[in-house]
Amino acid sequence: MPLAALVPLVVLAAAWIGYCWFDLSRSEVRHLPRWGWALVIALSVPIGGILYLTVGRDDG
């Protein structure tokens, strides 16, 4: 696979992590401390961000 084909995926992954970290910095969290959610988001793209946004963020 050519390197040029991977660049958009890397950019999308970085943008997803950035969005989730930005939201993490401004929201209350559940189930894990902030640093824990930051690691989950970064180490398991995109599942970590989806988990954080669905169960880790305290909307109430």
C-alpha cells in the first residue's frame, strides 16, 4: 500500500483524537479519571473515542 494512501487515515485519526481530547477537557467524566480516558481515546482509535462519547461523558 502506498504511503500516500495512509496519509488521509492518519489525518482523520489525529483529528478524531483531537476532537475527543478537546471534549474531554471541557466535560465531566464517569467510570475513569480524565487521564484514563485520554489513554483509552489515544490507544484504541476509533473505538476509544466512541466509548468515551457514549459512556464516559457525564451529560447530566
